[in-house]
Amino acid sequence: MTRLSRARIDALQAHLLSPEWRAPEIGIVHLGIGNFHRAHQALYTEEAMLARGGDWGICGVTLQGDVTKRNALMAQDGLYSVVERGPDGVRVTVARALCEVLAMPADRASLFELLANARVRIVSLTVTEKGYCRDAKTGDADFSNEGVIRDLAQPEEPSTVPGILTTALKARLDANVSPFTVLSCDNLSHNGAALKQVVVSYAARLDKELAAWIYAEVSFPSTMVDRIVPATTDADREAARDALGFIDEAPVPCEPFRQWVIEDRFPAGRPAWEVAGAQLVEEVGPFEIAKLRMLNATHSTLAYLSMLAGFETISDAIGHAPLRQLIHAMMTEEIAPTLNVPASFNLLAYRDALLERYANPALKHRCAQIAMDGSQKMPPRILSTIDARLRSGEPFERLALGVAAWFLFLRGTAEDGTRYAVSDPYAEQLTQLASSAQDAEHLVDAMLGVPDVFPASLAASSALRDALVRAACSLERGTRGAIEGYA
């Protein structure tokens, strides 16, 4: 069977967003060309160009040193299919906004040549929390990070996000070219401001005048993104092949729902994303916090409880009535009261929509995927909510159960004895602590002593410790029994 390619576009008309297409020049460079970007921002951008035009073609960049994804996508001329799985069936769309894919470090010279070009007006990112090389305690770049140390020693050959952005912005300043806008699309609290602090602090180690220029002249708008995008499986490749009649080595599965809230600060211009349904706002904070706490916190809670109890996917987990009841109560009673959102944002309707999305049986979002990188996800998703509940003197028992489930998850063994890998930047340290703890109290004390996860104010809270010990004891007696007890 023939491979997907632009030469075959006439045979794909039924799967295109529009039969019309003017090949754009590259105006956006995206760092971290994973599934999420291709199912989310890339589609918004293609729809914006179809509606309003503009040269906003995308160059995607892989940062992991692996050329496999680059080669797969470029063998298809940047084309790939989006396999949208909903309760009513599967819809397959071929996306065209991706014009080029580069891989670091192999394509470093090509990347920096492109970043220096004035036609590139936005550099966007989906690199996950750990990709920012950020010191969680200070908010600055993590100057103990091996990649950051290497980049500072060899600033002309950077490999980290702060190194790449700083070197590219310096080149534009030296050439008297206006800076690009830096657009974070990761699930990181106040992601634009957080990235700005990382980049400015990194740049200051090299050139304080450059750092001052970045601080004053470069725009870092914050965003809130939402779409459930699982890892690609053979079933997704088969669905794309059957629908298209062509082989696609890089399809992206996703749910029908999507959301993008963006602070409208783009001095060099932007695509007309609003015509594709994005919300352009003055302040993204309330939307971002609602998503982090309502969706991401409950997603993580579901994942860790499921890894212990033996539920493979989120739809399996939410299909267990006591677990659905627990998540419903967590959102209603413990999370929603911490949120300050615009009057137009109906939190209870948002809760019900999330539960419906979780129950989508067609998506098969694996709990093991969501359980990755817990040390990075726990503080903004669950611990910030617990902190808000502590300050208001309100209970947070279900939130504590989610944290305790993560503690037990770090032992690497499900309740039935099944072993699984723990993927986390601090995996070695955390798994050692969790596995060596003699009982629930020792486990909680050991984990509260990890300053990269628990700030001193939370670690010192006797109320938090007590709630975590209760939850861990309950889980050790049996996960499903604990779920029923906390529902």
C-alpha cells in the first residue's frame, strides 16, 4: 500500500479540512512536535489559515536526539492523520499545516538559520514540564541541570529549551531583527510567565544586557490548552489506513473535544485562531487554574488509583461506579470551591463535561501514560489545591487520597503483584524512598521530605500529614475498598 504524501492529495479530498489550500511559508517553529501539538495547535493553525490566510506554516522540532519521528513525517511530506475517536465513531482528518520537521541536534544549523529569519514570528512549545529545565523552588533556570550546564559552557550549540531560545533571540538582536513571540502550550502554571523567567535567568548568566532586552521586548503570552491525546497505537495506524487507503506512520488519536485559551499579546502578529474556536483573552489565569485543578488533578488521581487497582484506561476507571462517584465529589466539594472564574464559566457544567469525556470508550487513554512524571505534575495539579483548602480550613480527604495513591504507585507494583515501570525525572530517588518505607507513616514522612515536590509550608503541615497517613493506610488495606470509603 502507498505511503501518505502530498502527491496523493487528490485522493484524500474527503479527509481534508477544505479542498482549498495555498502552501504557506513557515511562520511558526514548534519545539516538541509530539502528538498533542499535532492534534491541537496545528489544527487550529490550519483552520485559521483556511479562513483568513497568512503564512503560518509550521516547522516542528524534536528535541530528544531521535530522528525517527522526523524521518517518518518528512517521508509523508509533513502530512499525518488525526484519528478523532468519539462515542459516535471515528473521524479521520489529514492535516497539512506541518511543512517541515527538524531533529536536534542533527539539524541544529538548519534550526538556527530558520529561527533567525524574520518570517518566523512565533516559537511555540509543548515539551512537558521537565523540558523547561526549571528550578521549582526559584522559578529560574535549573543551573544544576546537566543540559543547562553544558549549554552555558557552549552557548552556540544549545540543546535545552532556555539555551535554544536565548541563542536564537541573541542572533535576532545582533541582526536587528524583531524578536519572535514565545508561546508556551504546556500544562504549567502561568506557563508564559514561567518560561520567561527561565529564559531571562538563563540569558543573564551569559549577557545581562541580552537578558534585559528579552525581559523588555520579547512577548511570552500564557495559554491554557485542553484535548485528550493518547499515545499512538497500532489500532490508530490501522484506522488511518482503512479510512484513507494509504499508510500513515504518524497518526494521532484524540477525543472530539478541544479548547485553547490564549493571552492576546503577539507584537509580530499571529494566525486568526479565534475563527477556529480559540479564546483570545487578557488574562488566562482563571481558565488555566480551573483546568489544572478540575481536569489534570482528577486525571492524575484516576491514573494512580487505577495503576494500583488494575484499571488499564481512564474509561475503564470512570466506569467503576465508586471511582466515578469519588471523582465527582472531589470536583464538586474540594476543587470547585477553590476556583475564582468568570461568571460565564459554569464549573458544574465543566465537571459534567469532564466526566463525559473520561467515559469515552473509544479513546482508550492509558492510565500508565497519565501516571508519568508525577513529581512534576503533583505540585500544580493537586498540591496547589490542597494548599488552597488548607488556607481556607476546609477538608481535602479525596485530594489526599490522590497524593497517597501516587506514593504507593512509586513502589512499582500493582495490588495484584503486576510490576510496571515508573517514569519520572526523580524516579530513582522516589522509588527508593517508597520501596524502603516500612509502613504508611514512614512512607508519608519520606515523601514529604522531598523538597522538589513538597514546599516547606506543606511539608510542615500536620493536617496534611495526618490526611496522607489516613489515605495511605486505607490504600494499603485495599485500593478498591479505599475508593469506596472515600467516594
